[in-house]
Amino acid sequence: MGGGVVKSGGGGGGGRRRRKGRAMPMSEINVTPFVDVMMVLLIIFMVAAPLLTVGVPVELPKTAASALPSETEEPLTVTISADGIVSIQNTEVPREDLVPRLRAIAAERADDRVFLRADGTVTYEVVAQIMGALNAGGFSSIGLVTDIGGPALDGSDG
């Protein structure tokens, strides 16, 4: 991307003597190919980014709470679907196997943070039972995942 060669014209003032016919390095950088490549990459990432968010489809409840700061390690996500199926990341797990699997995962992870996603139609009792299983599995920092834009308790619309 840069450094072409320009033939010296021989005349023109400049103060320095140049031998006739000797090539001089070009002092301009052509950035057009760089801009073209960056535009193509931008379009590719804009199209591909929405496709990267995959997971178990649930209808999250809406709240006025703000988002938690993100970490460097990929967060562990436990999902409870509307029909009561529990999934760790994208893998369905029977409830009787949940605590042993969580203990095995907790032994390999440095962070004890876990995000719990539950469908809005799931009862509080089921959510509380899964939170107890998460705690028994070695995770003490449990974040409940919700959608933003719900009503605030102060009477304003979030």
C-alpha cells in the first residue's frame, strides 16, 4: 500500500542536485484500497452480528433495571423455558442432573457469576428452585436477565 516509484523530472528547482533518470520514492500513500477493504469488512460485520446471538428462545420479563457490566470471560447462562425445560448455555439438562453439572462447571471456572434467564410465564417457585440449585452448585453471584423498557415502580414508564 504505499511506496511507489516516481521518475525524477530533472528540472525544477528544489536546491538539490539530482542525477537525471534516477528514481525517487513516492511520498504519497494511496489509501483507496484500504478504505475499500474496510468498507467491505464493515458490511460483513453488520450483516453477521445479528446472526451471532443464538440461544434458547424465551420471552423475558421487562423491567426498568439497567444492564450489568460485561466481563472478559463468557458468562454462564442458565435458561428456564416456558414449558419448564432447564438449559445450561444451549444444552438441555434434566433437573436431577443440574447440581452435579453445575458443580463440575464451577470447578473449572474462575468466575462464580451466572445469568439466569427465565420465561415470563414461569412461576416464581420454579425460578426459586433453580436459584437454589445454582447456589448448591457453587454459584453465589446470580444475575437475573430481563428485557429493558418495563414499568418502573416509581410510576414512570421505563
